[in-house]
Amino acid sequence: MIHWYILTALTLTGALFVILAKNPIYSVLSLVFTLFCISLHYLMLNAQFLFVVNIAVYAGAIMVLFLFVIMMLDLRKNLPDSKSLVTKIGGGFTALAFLSVLLLLLSKNEFAPNPTADSQIGLVGNLGMVLFNQYLLPFELISMLFFVAMVGAILLGKREAGERNF
């Protein structure tokens, strides 16, 4: 149980550094650390598939893309020097609203372990059985949607400046 508290403290610290970092590159690296800690939470919940997918997709591919985009931009000329008073008050109000909602949700939940939980529920084989038996039609429809989106992105990306295909 102490591991969960340590990991949660590391996750919250990484998320805090994402917000407070002055340099956007340090902010992205802190976000990678935070996503890695969240992946370890998945592993502690016996969801190995979500652990691997979160590491590979979010902490790997998407964060590397964010890092490349940030490094290609010249952020010194685009960032303002100081924040206005309205921005600070709005950010403080939003943070207070999120904190109050979080405390309200935490006050209504019980954190006792569930003795009836199945230890095999997060395994990849069981997830595959559910996806290909119970949710086969939505799974296939989503794969067709991804295929159509990919073809559309390729057609939009290959269009020449003077060409009109649509």
C-alpha cells in the first residue's frame, strides 16, 4: 500500500512540474514522467495491456511528437512576458473549482479493497475475448472509421496547391 502512495506523490509532483515549468521542453519531459507514473498505476491495478499501451502510445509516440513540435517552434517571440491579472484570477478560480469537485467526489467514495475483484480481469487474453465476442460489431465499426479517416488524411495531404478534387 505504501508503494501506491509513493507513486501517487511522484505522479502529482510530475504533473505540478508540467504546469510550473518555465521552459516548454522541461514541461513536456515532466509530462512524459507523469504518464509513466500513471502507467505504473495501471500495472499496480493488474491492467498490463493498458500499461503497455500507455507507455508506447502516450509516453512514447505522442510526447515525442510534442517535443519535436516545440523544438521546431521559436517560442521566445510568441510567448508573452507576463500574465495579466484576469488570467491569474481565472486560473485560480478554475483550480479552486477543480479542487472542490475532486474533494466532493472523494468524500462520496469508499476506498476499501474489493474482495470479489477478479485478478485475471486486466490480462490481454481476457480483454481480447471480450472485444472479439461481446463487442465485435463496435470494434469492427471503429476499425472502419479509422480506415476512412486515414484515407481522408492521405487524400488531403497529397492535394496540390492548385488542385481541386472535392
